[in-house]
Amino acid sequence: MIGISGDSLPCHKAFVEARAVPFPLLSDMHRSVMAAYGVLDEDRNVAFRSTFVVDRDGVLRWGQAGDRQMTRDGREILRVLDRIQALRTA
């Protein structure tokens, strides 16, 4: 698992240290990943809150995006991950 945001590397470092984030954070300061996944809010130059599940083969398996007031459902993400794992072992 990785996280991606438009914040700088020093911001990511401070965020990881303050919250003990157990996964790497990548910086998308040029907004290329945001644009590629269709979640760049060009008016505000930020990404919509979004989560994507990409499998080990690089295939986008699931995604959701919404504005900053939307919350993500961790149970749904875990369901998707469990299903992908089941398909790999079938």
C-alpha cells in the first residue's frame, strides 16, 4: 500500500512522523497521477479525496472519489482486497 498526495516530501515526512504512518507516501507535486486517475480538481489544484485499488499486475480493480466532505468506507476497501486475494488463490 502507498499513499499519494500533492504535498511536498518535507510535508510527507512530518505527516509520517506525527502519525506513525506504516506505508510510504509519494509526492505528486506536478499533479500527473491525479490527472491520470481523473481526480484532479483543476479549479483548486488539488485531488478529490479518492482511493484506488491496483493489483500486483498493475490493473485498476476498484476506485472511488468524492469531495472533501465524503468519507471512505474502510470495510468496502477490505472487501475488495479480500476478493482480489480470493481470486488470486482460486
